[in-house]
Amino acid sequence: MNGASSMMHTLVNNDVTVCFCNPGTSEISFVGGLDATDKMRGVLCLFEGVATGAADGYGRMKDWPAATLLHLGPGLGNGVANLHNARRAQTPVVNIVGDHATWHLKHDAPLTSDIEAIAGAVSGWYHYSGSARDLPGDTARAVQASLQPPGQVATLVLPSDAAWDPGRPPAGPATLAVPGAAPGAGGAPPAGRLEPAPQRSVPPERVTEIAKILAKGEEVVLLVGGRGFRAEGLRHAAAVGARTGVRVLGDRVNSRMERGAGRYDLVRIPYPVPQAIALLKGTRHMVLAGATIPVGFFGYPDQPSLTAPPDCEYHVLAESDEDVIGALSMLAEEISATPDPDRAGRYDPPALPTGEISIEKVWAAVANLMPEDTIVSDEAVTSGRSSQGQTAGARPHDWLNITGGSIGQGLPAALGAAIACPDRQVFAMESDGSAMYTLQGLWSMAREECQVLTIMFNNGAYRILQGELERLAPDATGHTSKAMLDLTQPDIDWVSLSQGMGVEASRANSCEELVDQMRSALTGRGPRFIEVMV
């Protein structure tokens, strides 16, 4: 058994059973290793950014890593944008990057690059596996590392000769290392069942101190993030808010929110800095439950970076690598706060829209028609700003945000989520500018027969940047500056592009057409694409 086959079996032994691949010559032995076991699903992606974004979407829904397979430093570079999003989402990913044979590196062949430098920007763990004998143990450690709370990108470099040389037998399920421990060098890790590393419990005395802050009678915001956005965390947070009167808000970006009927919804801090400042006005104390101190996406010459008042004091209830849900539960118990089922969201979607299409009407149709347990991959950008209010009364669903702000995530994340949860409907809510970064994801959806309905908001522009141009460069009124943010001349024909990728596609010119096309997509099998002109 060569190193690649042993690596493949080790991944499978540790329950990593999906690999999103964009291989090259250096990874061919790994590709051959896919046939070493029938338990590994290889998913071909036509661009590395699709592979890394799909691994992100998969990991968010599974709370368990998929693997990627990328071609040397340039291939890793192509995938960095969505690995950046995965890092911000704290998603477990086993990121495998091929490299030249160890003895070939010294000759500085054209594709030789500093892989470690590229990987360092997005990886919480990095290791170069020097030989086939080391590969099984190193592979198991990469899975271990990806699962260290709260989750991270673990990059393992695979030299060609480590893949094709004879190797050791596969490593069995690994025992998770103590957080912070350095990776070992080679050999098989100790045997045992691989389980997610336990999150650190929050000290009871910290919870007591937070309870005292809530009781002061001053303006307090409880800001929830991370796993606090799971249904149980929201239930406890809502109980705390109801008991004390403090405002309970949500972090702007989160890897996965559980929303809809029967769940407690939160107002999230808005993207525009003036709106965020207005929402947080008067806040004297901010308690962070898995969240970070709210900061504007960008710095502006006339606005502060931090959106809470300058005299706001920050208090940590739970860090992101701690048990956020447990901490919220402890806080609720400390103050005798009991969840009130009557405060949970009710199934109350908007009526089906009619007439001329608008952004708000599209979201009304989505909220009305989405099946229970739908997964929404949201990259609608400016077209998505009204989505939270419109969908609060929909059936229970999961919502995936763009955590790192790097566009091109929506279609790949939807692909990964559909492979992670094949029995659930996935909606990819897309914008035309963002989707052009990774439209190859449509091809993989068609090939894998994924149950993804993509709804494309086509406004023919980088609309969000048009607003930024008006804000930051109000004197830029000429043709050239405006042309840099315009996606017409020629118009992008998304229906033709989708059909060319093997995805059935249509354009809705009225709300009635949109509803009919959505119903057809939701009763059929495989991916569908609907373009709406807004």
C-alpha cells in the first residue's frame, strides 16, 4: 500500500468521507488512492475556490471536516478566499495541498512556491509530511487539529513521493490531542475513537459576575455569536433578555444560524456603520457570548471603527472556543430565567407575492415556499438586507452567512451543504457580481445531482460598491469610475451560463412566474436556477 492509499484509509477511518478535489500532476497518486476504498466520495470542482467553499459549507452543516485536494501553492492561492471565510466561520477543514517530490524541490521547478507562507494566512494548523511512513499519523493529526475548538483549517502538505512511495498501514481513529499541544512527527497516533474535542466550560464565577452586571439597571446588550446561534443557545439568550430586560442582539456574521418557526430570532448588527451605531446607541455594557466586539467592515474617514459608544465596557461571558451554549444556560439558571415558548417565533410567512418583481417580494416567496429544514446559503449582499425580517416566520431552517466577507462563497457553500445534508433542500440566494467568482460550482451541483435551488438577484452591477463610491468619492461622477462597477455592456446571460453548466434554468419576469418556477424546482430533483431582474 502506497502512502496515498494509506492516507485515504486513514481519512475514512477518522470519518472524513468527502474530498472536494481540484488535482494536478503532483496529486495524481492521491487521485488513484480514491479507488482504494469505496467509502470516500470524491467531488470534482473546476476551480479551487469552489472546492474550499464547498468544504466550508459541508463543515458548517456537519460540524465535521471534509477534505480538500489542491494543486501546489498556486492552487492553494486560488482557494484562499474561501478558506479565509472558513477560518472566520471557525469551520473544521482538512486542507490537503500537493507538492513536488521532496528531492525535486531544490531544482526550483516552475510551480515551486512557498506553500507554508500562503497557507499561514488561513490555517490554524500546518504540517509538511516528509515521507510515506509519516503520512498516516500526520493525516490523523490533521483531522484532530481541524476539530480543536471552535474548529479551524488544518493544512497538510503532501509531497508526491510521500504519496507514491510504500507507506505504513493506515492509522485508526485518533485520540484528540490536548489543545495547544504540538503535532508529533510521523508514526500512527494512539488508538481510540475520534470525537470532537470538548469545549472548555465557563467558570461559574464568571457567570456570577456577568449576572451582577445585568442587575445594575444600566443599558446592557447581550451579543450572541458562534454556536450561540444554534436553537438551544438562542432559547437561553431569549430567556435572559426576557428576565432582565437587557437587549439581546446577534453578531453580524455567523457560520450557521438556526431560525424560523419555533425558534428565537435575534436582530443582528447591521452592515452599514451609521445603522450599527444607531442600534447600539446608549449601550453602557456589552456582554459577549461567543461574539466579538462589533466593528465596522471598513474604516471611514468620518466614522469610528467600533460601533458601540466609546464609553461602553465589554465583558466576556464565553470565548468562541468555550461552551457558549452551556454558558448561556448557566447564566439563565443563575438569574432564574426560564425560556418562554410563547416568545418563540411562530409560523407566519408573508403571503405569496403577485405582480411586478421586487427584492422584497422575492424574499416573501422564499419565506412562504421554503420546505422545513431548508438550508439557505446567503450571498445576496445588498439584495439580502431585508431577508431576516421577511424569513423570520418561515418554517424552521438553517442560514449560512458570508463570514469573512470574501465573495464567491454562496454557490460553493450551497454545494457543500447539499452533499452534507442530501435529504434537505438548499437555497443559494445569490447576487450576480459574487456568483461570477465561482460559477463553476453550478457544474459540480449538476454532476452530483444536488438539491440546490439558486435564485439569482441580477441588478447588473456591483451595487454595494456603487453605494461606497457615493460615500467615499462623491466627486467621482465620470463614465470611467461608474463603468468599473457596472456589469452590463455586455449583459451577463445567467440562464445560458447555467444551462451550459448542466443546470436547468429560467428567468422570472413576474411574481407569478417566480412562484410557479420555484414550485416546479421544489417538487423536482436535482439543481435548478432562477434569475430575477431587480
